[in-house]
Amino acid sequence: NQVILSSFGTTDLAGQAIIDSQQGDQVGTGVRIDENILVSRIDAETSTRRIYGVWLNGFTDSVIRGNRISAEGVSYGYEEGITLLGETGRATGVQVEGNTISNAVHGIGVHTGKTGNPGIVLTRNHIFDNRNEHIFLSDGYQVRIINNLLYGSLHPGQAGILLYNTDQVEVVNNTLDGIPTISVAGIAIGNPGIGTSSNVVIENNILTRWNKAIQNRDSGNRFKEVGHNLFFENVKDVEDLAADPASQIPGNRTGDLFASPEYVDAASQNYHLLAGSPAVDQAADSNAPTVDFDGQARPFGKASDIGADEASSDAPIAPSPCAGPGCGGGGDGNGNPPSSSDAQQSNGGFGCAIIQPAASSGTFDRSHFGDLLLLWVPFFYSLFMRSRARSFFRRGP
């Protein structure tokens, strides 16, 4: 579906979403929200209603995959691009994968409670140029935030990933690139009087150009594992504001690196790693996901790489521009991530506005594929546009 939201009716409801869901008397399960293009032309900053792209409330074993959610003509079109909610036991096993989200107040918001609701996975999402946070967990239990690419502008004082009241959350193998004069924290934990997080894992992430790459706020947080992160060009790599030593980030962290990650071209938002990157083979495999942002298998060499990209033996090529809407997302349409060959051919990975091909395996002729792409993409896109359907799920007041 492609939906452009330009106005609401006169019904006086506080919140509305383009794709909206509310559980009934029984727990909802097995819903899939795949490959939609959702555009808001309503200003989320001035509207009397809180506007959402996808609102999933109380569903288990469900998937939100490959959607492109953005604003058009306004700075921030959504309160949250994707929202997950659920009472205890009513938001388990939810996967948010391969979505492209920009120009929202919060990119992805998780509000599922500090106990119960395990198995929520935020993976391989491309999130950029939002207002407050790219990923915000107000409440979350056993959430995995893995293989996400986060970059671009945020309002002053905001964070790329913010954890409030959470327990056993893993922030692993993400790539976060900020703007040091504006973006306060790449990863921020807790908030005094509001949020406390326990058993936090922060491992295998690349954090570049943040004012504070990791910020631990004085709110009684507890850390399980912190290490094997790569820091570069941050004003401060770690800011620990906790007064209680038991709440502080471990001072002796195994595997941390302080060097350029050697992105292919950060100016063009190509955050693949060059073959000689110091991040290669330096991640801790104990928590690393089995695939990277592009769906390629980890590890490629003797160990996994730090960050969202698992570099191959061949250096990636330069990016090429996206030809039309809906370039983000990934997977094979059956709930599976793309294989390595799929990632190389269609690039289900780094990008929506910019396609950034993964490294070649040496078995695929890219020049022939480019010719085929120019011939067939317009044809299939035309068929898609003719056959798309529009569907709305409305929740009550």
C-alpha cells in the first residue's frame, strides 16, 4: 500500500495512525505489516492529535517489516513512526525489521512494560533525521536492538537510542553517526526520577561524531556488559553521571577501540566498512546477531565485525542513487532476511534515499545487473502502483 495522509476527519480523538490496531478481548497474534509506503503531510508539532505511522497494540508473534515511513512538506510528520504497546504477555515475539523511518518526533517507540513481553527485536532498520530519538524505549523487557543504522539530525539534547525503564535490553552491532554540535548522546540510559534500566548490554556498536557517545544518567541504572564498541570523533566517548559506583559503566571495558571505522562514504550515508577497517573481526561473538544489516552471514572472517555491517573480503563499491519511492526494507517477502546474493543484487540493506550495495562476493557481475535493473524496475513498479490497495485499521477513543 501507499498512503499519503493530508487530513483527518472531524472525530475528536487524541491519537490516530495510518495503520492502526487495538487488541480486543483476546490477545491478537500473527499480524504482518509489510512493505507499505506511509507519508504524512500533517505537522506533528502543531497538530492537536498525536499522529503515528504504524500503531501495534497488544499483538504477539507479529512482524512489521520493510515499511517506508516519512514526512512530506513538514519537518515532523509523526509522533512516532512505529509504536509498540502491550500489557504483560500481550506484546511478545514482535519483530520490527528493515523499515526506513525519518522525520518523526520519535522514530521507533516501545512501550511494553519493564516485566513480561520478551522477544521484541528491532533489527536492520534505517532511521535518520528525526526530532527527539531514533529509537525510544520508555518501557521494555528483553528487547534486542541489533543491526540498525541511525544517523543524521536530532534536536539539541536528544539521543540516538534512549532507554528509560527497561530490563535486560541488548544494544548490539548498531552503527550510530551523529552531529557533535547538536546530538547529545548516541546511546543514553535512564533519566533521574523518570527511568531506570537494569542489566543493560551495550556491545559491538560503532559510535561516531556524537557529543557524548554513551551517556549514563544518574538514575540507578545497572549494566551487564559494555565493551567492544568503536568510538571516533566524539566530543566525549563515555559520560558517566552516576554517583553510585554500582550504577556506573564499567571503567575497564574489554575490546573498546578508538579509531576511524573507515566507512565507505559517510558524507553519502554509505556506512559500509572498507576491508581494512579496524572494526573488522573485533566484535564479541557471544551477543552478535547471525546476519548483518544487509542480511549477510556473521562472522565472515575469524570473528564478527563491530557495527551494523559485516565487511567481506572485497571493499564495497561507491553508492548509487535510489530511483524512486520505497527503496528501503529488505527480506524475501516471506518473513526472511535476504540471502547474501539477494543483498548484493537488490540491496535490502543500507538505505532508502540512497542504495549502498554490499560488498561483492566475486560471483556476481554487477554491470549486467545494472542493465537489467534499468529495464525491469520501471515495469514492475508500474504494476505495483496499479495493483496497490489501501487499508486502515481504526482504534476506538
